[in-house]
Amino acid sequence: MSLKAVGVAVVLLLCAQCLHGSALPAVSSYEFTAYRMQQYNLAQRKHGCHGAIVVAEARSADEPVLTRRCVIMKVPDFTTEKYLEAQKQNAAAILILVPKNTSSIPPVSVQSFMVSERETLQTETLMPVYVVPEDEQLLYMYEEVKQAAASRTSSIFIRVLRSMITATAFQILVSNNAPIKATTDISIVTLEGVLPGAGEDVPTILITAHYDSYGLTPWLSYGADSNGSGVTILLELMRLFQKLYSSPRTRPRYNLMFSLTGSGKYNFLGTKRWIEENLDHAESSLLHDNVAFVVCLDTLANADELYMHVSRPPKNATPMHSFIQHLEEVVSSRFPWVKVGLVHKKINLVESTVAWEHERYSLRRIPGFTLSHLEDPKSELRGSILDTVSQVDFRKMKRNGIIIAEALAQFIYNLSDKGSPKDVQVFKGQMDFQDSRMSSLMSFLMSVPRATQLLDREPGHILLVSSLEHEFKRYLQQVHRHDFRQDRRDPDITFFDQMEQPVVMYRVKPAAFDLFLGGCIAAYLGIVYYAIQNFGCVYTKLKAAVKTKHQ
């Protein structure tokens, strides 16, 4: 055996030992919490993710083969096409990494993700889908599987072989073997309060907004624009009009009712139950009497458009028509760059769901409309985990609040008929919308996710609803809290548990590395065996080589 062969064997052994020594131990692991995609049944339709268990190797979405793999994606990677491709290939799971600061995501990626998120939630899937906030370890894993995918798709044989040998593989494990259980025993809380007008049997104006949020996973759904903005504006309107109603000299001849409703993201079930409670079961209610109109606030924290969504165009000389005229006058005189539009959409009685909250009132022949900067009720902005504070423009939210407040004041005080100028400002100085209060209210609403599944089960979420109730009692009279529970035999909506799961990520070498290492050891043992069997020949050659060197 030549010295060259021995040298090759030594190099192979040292290379293998070096590779093995640089790798992380196979037993090393990292534990984190991931949040499963929503699973619920609404109006006899199934939505979301029906799977939870994952035991699979992590792979990039760029890999050509995803079968029985856990596909790792960042926000820009998650598209409808890649999601459907993972389903088609029977991927074991999808794990989406979301940055803790979503303002760092490019707007184009945010838009694309929201669209894919909405389309994903419209149907059901058996493939587990998880979302997890990014951290250093998870980003390292993402980059590793991304590089491995690039190497495997390369046409250069050496790079492919090197990747197979040196790359670190990651095993994702979600091993909760408990069956997923349905949850029908949920409480839907609606708050209502009134500022009584001057006189008896006066008309009532209702201002309402739903406070719950919606997104790919309940635990990461904060709903800043939809509908934290609507709740924030409603609470400021409540504070400002309370000052006007507190003095007999400025109390108008209109009752002003405020309500915050739950389950707005699920067919406005809280609104439906509250209307039924007032119209069908209560002996006396302001909804029984003369309701001038209902103003629903939904998604008002961005854009320079303000749309009034109606189920039927308001007739001339009706209170709702008069209010809309006042609103248009406020916009034209003070904010002429804002586009105002009336969007008429008939209620399709064949459909089991409604598009806007005012449609719940229209079905009971109560006039109402929804104010929103969105023209399309199916907009992806109405339900996304990326609907965070980064989506809120506080100046535009304040402007929309001022428009609504001024139009409402002009209507209830009948200022146009009294010869007041069109650009009159009722809310200014100490009566203005407070920037600090609006910011504080939004931070309070964003302190915990407001998904319906969590609001009556987690201490922090229960506290949030109680704090909203306290805010009502601070400014309003006759405050009531309604806790509606479903009929378990025939529930309107069914949720499912196991939304929050512990996950273990194992960092291991791929099987190709074990084969390579085994080959190196076999080659080394073969060379040693050959050297022992031919010791005399090897010794003679070594002696001759040493003698030649000394000469």
C-alpha cells in the first residue's frame, strides 16, 4: 500500500471528524410556542385548520419536493399559490414566521399576505398551519433551510454533495396527542349605554361598533384598524357628547345610545342577539320606539376615502338622508381632499352571512348605515394578523372622528336650519378629539388579542371587556351589559381548542451525513485491514522511502 493511500485515509477521517465536531449535537433542541390556524364552523360551513400534530423535517417553500415536510415560510413567502402547492404535495405542515415589528414588512408583502390569509381562512384543510413570532433561533433555522434549498436545486454536483454532508437538518415536533375538542359554550358580551335627550319620547340615534378581532390565528389577532379604530372613535364620541348632554342648556331632543358588540367578525352574532333581546324579549326598549338611524363604525384609521354603506338608498327628508347631507357638508367645507361615497348593496336573503353590521338592523327594518374607509366589504384589511398599529394613521383616524362628530352635532342641533355657517366647528379647544387619549385607547385595545375565542376565557381578555364596561359607566347613564350564551344543541358558531401549542425544534444532521460518515469509517477500516494483511510489503516500502530520504 502506498503512502498516498494512507494519506488519503487520514484526510478522510479527519474531515469526517471535523464535520461531526462542528455540528450541533443531535440531542440539542429549542422549544417555543406556536399558534394554530383558526378552526371554526359558521353557518354550516367549516373553516380553517383541522390538524394539529406535526412530526416532520423543516424545508423551505422553494424546495421542489414538500411531501411529508414542514414548510417554513416568512411573511413574504406566504402566498395562495405556495399554500395550495403545499396542500397538493401533502406537506406535513406549514410554519409561518411573523416579525414582532410588522412595520418592517414592505407594504407590498403585507398586502399579498393579507389576501392569501383571507383566502386560506375561507376553506378548511387537514394540514396543520402554525404561526409563530420570529426570534433569533427561528430565523437561523429559516436561513439554514433556505440555503440548503438553494444548494439542492443547484446544478453543480460538488455544491449539492457539500450541502448534503454539511447542512443542518431541523425536525419540528408538535406531539400533543389530545383530540381537538369543539367549544360551543362561549359568551358574547354586548355593552350599551344612553345619553338621554331633553323631553319625552324623543327619537334615538344609535352609534355602534364591534370590538372583536380576526385573523389567521386568534392569539395574534389584534385588529387595530378593524376594528380598534371604530371602538376608539366611539369612545371619544361618547366622552365629547357627554359634555354636551350634561348641561340642560345644550341637551338636544335626541337620545344618544352607544353600543359595543361582540362576535362582529363572525356574522355579527353579538349584534343579532342584542337586537333580538331588545325587540323580541324586552317589554320596553329604545329600539321599540322611534329610532332615527343607526351609525355603525368599522375600519376608519386610514385612507382619504369615507364610504357610507347602505342596504337601500335613504329617501329624501328622512333623518338618515339629512345626516348624510351634513356629513358631506362637513367634508366639503373642512376636508375637501377626502372622497365621500355612498355604496348601495342589497341584502341577499339567500346568503347565510351579512357583509356589514348595519345589515343586521336593516333586516329588522331599522334604518342604518356603516361608515368605513373601505369600499369593498370583502377587503382583506377586515381580518388579518398584520392589522397592527403600523396600519393605523392616527391623523386620519382623528379626522374621521371629527367628521362624524361635527355631522352628528349639526344634525341633532339642526344648525343648518338656524343659519349657521357650513364650516361651523362645535368640537374645538377643550372639546376637541385628544391625540393622547386616542393613542392611549388604541394601546389599551392592542394590549391583548381580542379574538372572540379568547375574550371570555383568558384573565387579560376578560379584564379588557370589564375595562370597556367601566369606560361606558364613566360617561353614560343606564349602562347595561348583556352576556349572550349559545344554545349548545343548535349553536350559531362552533370553535375548536388547541390554538396554542408547545413546539420542539431538534437540530440534527441529515441522513446523508450519516451515510457519508459511515463510508469514511468503512474506508478507514478497509485501509487499516489492508495494511495489516500486507504489513511486510508496507514496512519494506516505508523503509525504502526513509533510506532514500536520508541519501
